[in-house]
Amino acid sequence: MVQRHQALNGQPRPNLGRRLRPRWKRRPDHKLSEEHKKPLGGVIPGQTDYAKLPLSEFANVAKNKGKLGEAFGTRHGRDPITGESYNFYEGNFVAAAFDPADWNLPLNFDARQKWPQCRAIIGTVRDQGKCGSCWAVATAEVMNDRLCIASGGAEQRELSPQYPLSCYDGGSGCQGGDVAVAMHEATTKGMVFGGMLNRSKTACLPYEFEPCEHPCQVQGVIPHECPAHVDDGTCLGNTFKLADQKVFPKSDVYTCPPNDWACIAQEIMTYGPVAVTFGTVHSDFYGYHAGVYTVREEDKNEEGLGMHATKLIGWGFDEATGHPYWLMMNSWDNWGIHGLGRVGVGEMNMEQGIAMVRM
């Protein structure tokens, strides 16, 4: 029996549910009938055209392709965790197949409601500022959420996106990185507490960049240099012992098979939010503020702006259109409703770039 979760080292993770039904085969080269490809829903887009503004938000900028999943946005890809090659689908068939009831899942789910003791952690927007650090922010956020959930709400301190940004070998600072690689590196290097700029003055390594109005006008730069005080046994001199400031995942990074929305939903409902790497992203994504976001028809054949990484905290169906969506927390505070938005299931290859660890 094929396991639903796949790990970085090739070893299967525990199965969370049943096998996919025959009507939707696991192999990514299997396409559904034309009936299942019919377009669904729409979006209330923002009014601003950001296409010509700097793209500091995206880690996968043109000169740095590959840092956040180089194959995304093409018709042929490679899973960033398992290395398996596959072909991309049109997103419509994934949306057409989205039926939580088939898996005894609720039609609507919000991690903040299931774990109210961790609502402040899960629902906090960590604005990445003028740095292409979405990969580091998403890594820290998902680990943070799952740590709080696993502790029953006892652990409320914020983990620091600055640590993978400055101290992990698998990233390139503000020039980009890979969520799956960062989570894997966390198993050996851990993650320290620190939170965001000006939000935590008594932790090990706070984030260095101020929030900005995205898209930021100036690209931030940070030396790929790990502060000595983080790894010499103390944090902030002798104020905190490192052992009290660093945590490690209880598993290696693992993923869901491409397009396996049921696996993603089960993971979120059982263990908490998951990280998602998606794209390619188009200019109207910046201007999203309400409704269910879907890529405009005129943009679907365009190259787009690059890749982005955030976290998913739930799912649901739009009451007006019936369009299924993922509930997303972005690392841009001025996106959606203070960083929270609804992105259509099947959009921007979202179901092909999931990563998570157990805490």
C-alpha cells in the first residue's frame, strides 16, 4: 500500500488516511475528464497594477531561479522534497475533485478555531518586510504553530525567521531559499526563539526587517552570517541559555503527493498549518483584498513574476460561487484582510509544494 506522506530521505511517513479513490488516481500524469475541468468561481481583485514595481517579496527572483523550487511554473516539474518528476495539471480539475465529505472531513475548517489556545500564534501575520525571506518566514511559522499545538498551548513564544535566514546553509538570505530544505536543516540545527522586529525584546534572535507596504520599493540585504551569540551556548550574553531558546522538530520534513488535497486537509486538521510553495505568481496577486483569488484567464499563459511561500491554515467553500479555497496566511500584512486571504483550490500549483514537520 502506498503511503500518503513522503519524506525527504525517501522513507514513508505514517499514513493519515485511506488511499485515494479510483476516480482520482495518485499518478500525476492521470487527467480527469473534460467535465471535471470546467472553470469555477471568480475573484474580487485589487485595483493596483504592481507589475512594474520591485519584486523583493519573491525569493525566486529572475537571477536566483531554483532557490524556491525551480520547476514550478513550468509544465514539467520535480517534487522539491522527493525529487520525483511529474507533469503539472490545469488547476480546474483539482478544484472539481475537491470534496472533503468523501474523506469524512468538514466542509469548512480553520485551525484557529480548532486550537483556540494557539489562535494568537496561528493568526499572527509575520511581515517579511523588504527581504525575499518568505521561505524563512513560512518555515518558522509552521514550526511555531505546530509547536504550540503539540504543547497544548503551553508554548506561546515566537520562533525566529531570522535564524534560518542567517544561520542555515540551504538558503541565500534575502535572495531566496527553499522551505523543504530549511525544514530539513532544522532537524540538525534547530530553531531559536526571537519573533519579529520590536515584538520581542527578551528573546534570542529577533527578525531584523520592519514591515513594509508590499511590494516594497527597496530590496533588503542581509549578510549570510550567523550571529556568534546564537550558537556559542548563550543568547544575549548570559541572559538566556541556548538550551532554553532552541527547539528541534520531532520528524524530518515530509510532504503530500502532488495534487493530493485530501492529504493536505488531513494534515492541517490533525497537526496544524502546513507550508506551501506556489507559483508562478502574477501581478494581480499583490492587489488581492477579498473574495476567492483565482488567476486571471489572460495571465495563465504568461511567465509570471516568480514563486512565493506562505502557510495554509484551513479550507472552505465560497458561499456565493461554491468555489473551494484554501485559507492562507501571507507574510504581507497589507494583503487580503491583514494578511489573511482565500486562494482557490488548484490555483498556482499550490497542491504541489507542501512541506511540514512534526513538533
